Amino acid sequence: MRSLLETIAALLLGILIGAAIMALWGRDPWASYAALFQGAWGNARALASTVSRSLPLVLTGLTFAVGVRAGLFNIGAQGQMLIGAVTALSVGLLALPPGIHLALALVFAGIAGMVWALPVALLKLLRGVSEVISTIMLNWVAHWLTLFLVVRKLSDPVRGERTFQVPVGMRFPVIQGELTWAIALGLVASFFLFWFLWHHAKGYEIRASGLNPRAARAAGISVSRSLLWAILL
């Protein structure tokens, strides 16, 4: 309950500060907030768009949460997401049956994100390099690498301002508006990581390593292996 109350208090404080700033500029803060909520939640289409656009944040937030449980501050989720995205897009160049196309794109995206996180794990475990520094640097490498691939290798031959069109068979079916069945993937990932961290032996080892590495070692837990699991997940 304390955690929930702290979250609500932070949210309310942010709203009030935003309202004060808008009032100082001569704007009506409550009308502005009403328009904001109407645009985000006012009808089914707006709600579908809001949920759809939140999914990448949910998934990258999960990667950060696993790291936190292991005592890591992995802010490289952005770079890992970009590498996963451009890998998934690249699978669209292959001619594959529907369904299999989507499954392979997801699998290769996940593997690419793990591979991108691997140097962070090795630098942390072998050289003691802070994951904060290495992930910040790799985020920028991922940003420019993705931009290069999108602009120079994966652009649409007709409309150069965008990538090539992803095959229909590699897309999630649409529920409404922008919302697709990718929401099911987000829910499955959330429940799986909850189960893994709180109901699986490896999850227990990750949490123990994050809470007290010395005690974890004394209990026979390999802290290095737990950190590697956390970073790759």
C-alpha cells in the first residue's frame, strides 16, 4: 500500500506543478488536462491508441525491472529495443508463410536484444565496468546503427521517408484502430517475468543476489550467473 500511495502522491504532485506552470502562462490548466484525458481515454479509438503506444514502454520497463531485482541499473533498454526492432524489421525481407513470419521476427528480435546486452554483462562481470556507463554508450551506438540501417538499407524504394512495408503475414492481427494482439504478448511477458522472479529458483537467486550479494554467495548462489541471467532477460 505504501508503494501505491507514493506513486499516487507523485502523480498528483506532478499534475499540480503542471497546472501551476500553465496558470502562470495564462492558460486554463483544468481545461488543458480535460483535453489531455479526452484525447487519451475519451472514446474506444483513443483508448486503443493509448494502450497500443504504451506496449513498448511496458516491455522495456519489464527489462529494467528484472535488472533492478538483481541490483543492476540497466538503462540500456532503449538500445536493446531499437536493435530488436530493426532485427524484426529485417526479417520482413524474407519470404515466409504468415504466422511463421511473425514468430521468427519475435524470436530473432529477442535474440538480438540479448546479444546487444551481452557486452554489458561481460564488461560488468569480467572488468567491473558499471552497467550505467556501458549501457548509455551502447544506447547511442544502437541509435546511430539503427538509423543507418533504416535510411540506407531498409528504406522504402518508393517512399524514402519510411522503411519498406512490413508484410501483412508478419503483423499482429488488429483488434481496433492501432491496438493489435501484441497486447497479449505484453501480458504474457508480464506474467511470465512475475512468475519467474517470485516462483522460480532462478528468480529467487536473482533477487537474493540483488538484495545481498555476500549473503547470496554464502548460501551457494552464483552471483555472477544471476547477474548474467538478469541482463540477458
